[in-house]
Amino acid sequence: MTDWTTSPQVERILSAYPDKKSAVMPLLYVAMTEYGYLTDEAIQKVARLVGMTSVQVSSVATFYTMYKRQPVGTYLVSVCTSISCGLLGAKGVLDSIADEAGVPPGETDDAGQVSVEHVECIGACGGAPALQVNYELIEGVTPDQGRALVQWLRSATPPLINGDEMQALFGGQRSFDWGPPDPTGAVGPVPALEGLGSTGEAP
Ligand code: FES
């Protein structure tokens, strides 16, 4: 692994803030893309970059659930179980996905391919039950569609996770169906953010 702490991207992030401590969250994001999760080494390196202690950086990383301190699979399936999704059958969706993946929520399969978790509201209540794969959204999912989604992830092993593609294959009712097509998607275990170089475009 090259030394990511001296990359132009890290330099750019650090120079964007008058106080280096303010760069802690985007740098944790970059570290996630490098390691796949926030290892102790990643925490220490971010701490050195921003002039904080490892404990202080760790306290940030553990407060936000999207920063992972344990390895996650290539595909992180996050099923919303908050009130709107819960009322419309999210428990059944989560159960079928966990059953197909062969792991309970919060865990990763032995192959390191699929992780399953339940999450709080992901802002798609109008399309409940909703879930995300690598933070790309699918709405109106049934238990059978959730099961088929896991099978597809394992057989197709898509290098890019694109919400529109998954919605067409496995989704149902959407919150808004008038949005423009979005060919971009996630290429890693972090939300796709163009400014942080973690997006890809569907072929
Ligand atoms: S309650 Fe599930 S997206 Fe809001």
C-alpha cells in the first residue's frame, strides 16, 4: 500500500481547513477507502495528520455508525428498520436478507462478500421498506426481492453499485420517480462522493 497520508487528496483536504482538526472526518473517510475499515493503524495515522490523540479520533469514529471499526464485506446491505419501513414489513426484508446471506444483522459472511446490518431512517420513508447497498438506495423492497438481491450480489459481483440498476432489478414503489437517471455509484465501502473520489460510472 502506498503512503496515502501524503497523497494529493489528503494534502487538499488538510489545506481546506484553517484548523487541521476540522479535517478529521473527511480523512477518516479517506482512510476507510484505503483500508476498507478503520484499523488501529488508520486511526493513528489520521490522529498524526490532524494533531489529535488516537483516543480523540477513535471517539469520532465510534460515534458515527457509518465509520466501521470492523471489516465489512464487499457489499454492505443496510436495511432500514425505523417506523415507516417497520410498518411496511422491514423486519421480513431484513430476516430474508440475513437468511440468504447466512449471517445475522451486524455480521459478515465467511467469504467477506456480504455484510448485513439494520439502520435507522435513511430518508426514503415514501418508498418504504427501503435499504441500501454500499449506501446506494433501493426502495419498495419485498422479502423475496431482498433475497434475490443477495443472490445477485454474489453471482454478478458488480464492481460498481448503482442505485438505479438495483431499483430496476429489485425495487418497487419509490419516494420520487421523477428524478433524472444517475449512472454513478459506489465503488467501495463508503458512500459515493465525487469530491472524495469514491464514485464510478456505470458502463
Ligand atoms: S423509516 Fe425507513 S427510510 Fe425512513
